Amino acid sequence: MRRGALEVALVHRPKYDDWSWPKGKLDPGEDWAGAAARETFEETGLEVRLGRPLPEARYLVLTKSGHPADKVVRYWAASVTGGDGRLENEIDAVEWLEVGEAHDRLDYAHDRVQLRALVRAHGDGALETWPLVIVRHAKALARSDWDGDDRKRPLEARGRERADALVPVLTAYGITRILTSPSARCLDTIGPYAVSAGIEPRAKRGLSEEGHDAAPEKAGEHVERLLARGEPAALCTHGPVMAAVMDVLSPLLELTGEGAVEMLERFVEARDENLAKGEALVCHVAGTGEDARIVAVERHLP
């Protein structure tokens, strides 16, 4: 923002002599959100925190063999959180422009779709958001294969792999606060990101299965406190606790923009059928406390 006006960053690619949005290709096995943050840094030298998703682009390109193929590009709004802006990779210029200038500078019509979505979200007060990420713990050893205290039951190999895969996802959303069940399977799910980010997870008994059975209201209270803080946060808990979490979030839905119907369907499916083990449900929240509203939703499945 400059003088209250919305500004966006465009990049110039000398290879094509065009102006467009920062973008790139997925690495094998990479999550889209993690790739978006990585490619933005590689192309602009700027670290970003992803915000609400924007309309994707689909168009035909020619492969190296000369055959046409569909290309899909996903976009997010994002805010700069760091970096020195040094250009090192395929880009020779980055310019911050107000909307009208950006519209005229963009070389491709399909890139103006995201610009229009940004403008609409800005006008609706739904562009400046913070992420609340709800994580269900990853795959743990079966209860039948564990003789010890259930609270100490660890992740199995696939669960540990998923915990590692969540690191770039949570990094992309700039998570700075972590609440978790004290059970090992939740701590082990969120632990790799916590170590990577240098964050001490806050273990809350009310987010555990045992604590939820004893005091069912506690899980919702923890969600409400996060909503009051308005800090990028992740909350890791168990399947049986999810209904209490979703009961707090459901009334806050005010999904906006292109794809709102699909986002609502994703949220309802996650609420009614429960999150998959190792899933991260990203709620993009505008406002805090009593003014908080969820304006966009994403599901990152294992």
C-alpha cells in the first residue's frame, strides 16, 4: 500500500521481454503453496506470506516436442515479510505499480484476471487477511500396535513424511504461533515446522482427546483466543476434537470472490467428513475477535 492505494509487484522476463506475475514450476512432490512462496523469492528476492488464493490461469503451451499441452498456474495474494530484493534468477526488473499502471503494463489478458480479483477483494475489505491453519495430526501407529500410554503413541513412517511435507506449507503462510494437543502424534506432526521456524509450540490439554472428553468447551475457547489475537497461527489436534473447532469457525464464513462456491464446498466437506490425517485447512481471516470473518478457505491434503 502507498498513500492508501493498492500496489502490486510485476516482474520483467528478458527472455520473453514481457511483464507478468512472479511464477514458476513445481518441484516433484511439492505443494502448490510452498512452490508459490519459493518461486516468488527466487524471482524477486522477496520473502512473502501467502494470503487469499486468486483465480488460476489455464492456457495452451507448446511442449519441447512441439505438441500442445494445458498449463495451469495458481496464484495467491501475498505480502512481503523480508528479503533484500536481489534479482538472480531469470528476472531483470521488479516494479511496484498502482492498479491502473499494472493493468496497462501486463502483457497477457489472463494476468489481468488476478488483478481484477485483487481489486474486488480490496474493495470488499477481504484482501488484508491473516491465516488460521487447522491441522489434523498425521498418520500414527495403530492403537492395536501400541502397548503404552496412548498420549505417547508416535507417528508411523508415512506420518513422519507428512510432518516434513507440512514445513514448506506452513512456511508459505508465515505461521508464527502454534497451539497443539500435548499428545505425541500432534507434537510430532507440527514439530518439524516448529523447529524450522524457531517457534515453541504451546501444548493445550483442551486440544487432546482426553482433555476434550473432560472439558468439551476448551477447544472452542482456544480457537476464539486465536481469533482475538489475529496472528498467523496453526492449531494441531485430533479428529474427535475437530467438530468443536469447526463449530466456532462455521459461523464466520463470508467467502468472497471467484471460487466462493467451491471453497464453501471444501469447508463443508472438511467439517462434515472430518479432515484427513495430516491435512491442513487454511482459513484466511479478515479482522479479529467479534469482527473476524473467514473470506477464503484452502485444503492442503496429504
